Amino acid sequence: MRDQVSTLRDEVASELQHEAGERVRIRVMRNADHMSYQQMLVDGLKGARVRNQNEILATLMQLRPEQLAQLIQSNDLDSFEDLTHFGSERSRKIQDAFQESLDPLVLEITAIEDRIGIELNVATLGQPHFKDASDLSRGQKCTALLPILLARRDNPLIIDQPEDNLDNHFIFETVVNAVQRMKKRRQMIFITHNANISVLAEADLVLVMTSDGRVGAIEKCGTVDECREQIIDLLEGGREAFKLRSKRYAAG
């Protein structure tokens, strides 16, 4: 049954990988999340009074929970020593500690779960350099997770200010492309100060909001073309800065 669950996870990861694009990598690492098992062993070794517990723990982790449970329940010291090579004295101390503190029936059903790895290619040029999500900055984590969030389901999705931790290059390269692909099968509502999102993703409906400092109101409602003037005013620096950038880019 655990193998079947892992196979389903592989299938979902493959689907998400297709939607997330090449910059994000999703992996299912089978039987890699063994923290609960490890903690049980750490607790069990507390009364053993043996040295080099990290080394002992690493060796014990090579045994499956159900295998170790059977050794404890049968008190099979010879088999335990043959498998671990701890020596007779250390093996006896460890077995005695486990007999005292570990319930073999609980140990037997301790699951070693799969670990899901989400990685981001942080290289800008050349060879890809993927880093695990746990080692990424906040903005990079958003970069890795947002395409997966957009792709995962078909139900409506509301995202509040996605640009807070994302640069414009990533918004154009990943977010906009993902929105254009996904908006045919799910409704997406973005609250944003970045007018590029509504323009580049070709929003079907734009609500331009205004406020007097206390109460918000809708200034304009319509398509991107119908809200063109308001969108230009919201671009960085407003209309004049927009014109100036256009001239400079054209001159270059």
C-alpha cells in the first residue's frame, strides 16, 4: 500500500513538473522522511549508556522499523549483533535499553514516509544550479512555489500582491505564462500594484481601485483596453516615465 501511495505521488509530481516548467524541479524521494523513526531510536538509546551514539544511530537507521521490532520482541541478541557489528557488550546494552523503553508493536508500524523535494534553478546563465526550497530566500521560495500553486487545482484562486517577493523578470517569465495557460480552466483573481500582470496576462476583467484613505472604491471596470488610461498611470512613474522609457529603449 505504501508503494502504491508513492506511485501516486510520482504521477502527481510528474503532472506538476510539466506545468511548473524547467526552472522548478519536483522530486519524490521514497522512504526519505525518517524523522519519526529516528526520534524513537534517539529516545530508546538514552538509557543504554553507550558512547558514539551518532554512529550507533546511523547503523540502526539501516534497519527497517519492523525488522528492529522483531529483534527487540524476540530478544535475539545474536542476530542483532550480526546485523549491527556493535560487539556483544554494546549490543546487550542497546537491546536492554530498547526492551525497557520501546514498544515493538508501535515501532513495527512506524512509517518511513516519502519526502517531496522542490528545487529552484538559481543560475541565470550556463549550467543549471538547483537549490532545495529549504535553502532559498523568501522571494526564491515564492518563485518556486507559485507555478505549482497555479497549476495544482481547477477551483478559483485569489492571490494578494504576488509581486511583493518577485522581480519583474520572473513575473514575465513564469507568472504571466502560467496564468495564460491556466486561465482557460480556472478563475484567478489577483490583487496587485503591478499593472504588468494584468496587461501581460491579458486579464479578462480589470477593476481599478481608488481610496480616500478610509474607504476603497472602484474607479474603472472593464477590459485591459477599456482601462488603458488608468493602467498607464499605474505603471512605474506614470505616463511620462512610460514615454521616456519607450524613447530610450527605441534609441538603444
